[in-house]
Amino acid sequence: MTAEELTRRGATYFSYGPHLSTQTLLNSLGPSDYDVQCFEKLVLPVRGELKGCRIVFNKPSLQHPGHSEINLELDMNGKVEGIVYNLDSESLEYVKRSEPRCSLEIVTVLVNQHEVRCQAFMYDGPRQDSEPEEGYLSSLLRGAERRQLSRDYIDSLLTAAKAHRKALPTA
């Protein structure tokens, strides 16, 4: 799929978090008659890269108090890998309701060496720098691996998560 085709077909959504998994995205849309394979034929997922940002874990988790979830932070030297989905505006609004504490921001993502304007969620509330819950991080890593994001990027997810690990007390 070319960048031009993606842009022509509807709203483009850049996912760098839980929605790396098409199943998770499909679940956030509510009950559906689609299975993952049929849904992917509609939303045409493709890898993309967002420059000028980095991933951090600073969005307080509602499901796991004391832990944080993934977020974007501006960093002129950073890059974030993810998946660009082609959603209709109604589906994008539905996904937006599943992220009530975030806003959709317009970002420019590199897809197959072409720039594509996309929307991406950014948390804009009070920050909480803490490690992600283990199951949440495992889910992100599985999604990144299944989507064949780069090893460097997967390592950066781990590094960002470990940056908030509490030091173990010494004897």
C-alpha cells in the first residue's frame, strides 16, 4: 500500500501502544462481526516511523494503580515505530472514547519512505513516572514483535520501562 492510497482511503491512525495488536484495536471498537484477518483487510495496517518523539511510561494506569502506561514525548532526536491503520471517522471516534484521558494529535509518520499525516494519541494529564505493569509491557512487546518492529525499537521499549524500576534495597 502506498502512502497516497493510505491517505485517500480515510482517517489514518498511528498506534505505538496496545493497538499494535489488531485484536486489541478490534476489541476497543466493541462487538464486531469481523475476525482479525477480515478486519485487517479493511484497515490495512502498515509499519510507520514517527520522528521527533520518543516513548515514555508516564501516563498513570487506571487498571494498575502505581504503574504507568506508554505515551509520546517530544524529543528532536527520537523516533517511535508503530502501525498506521486506515480507519473510517466513526471507528476513530469509537477508539477515541476508549482513550478518554488522551487527545488525538496530528503527526507526520514515515511510511515506505513517504510522509503520511496521521492521528496519534497523546496523554495530556498529570504525569506519573513509574514502570508499566508486567502484563501490559509483555503485551506491548508481543505486539511489536508480531508487527516486526525493529530490534532496536523493541530494546528501546524495554529501556524506557526499566528506567522507572525501583531500586532494590541493599542489605
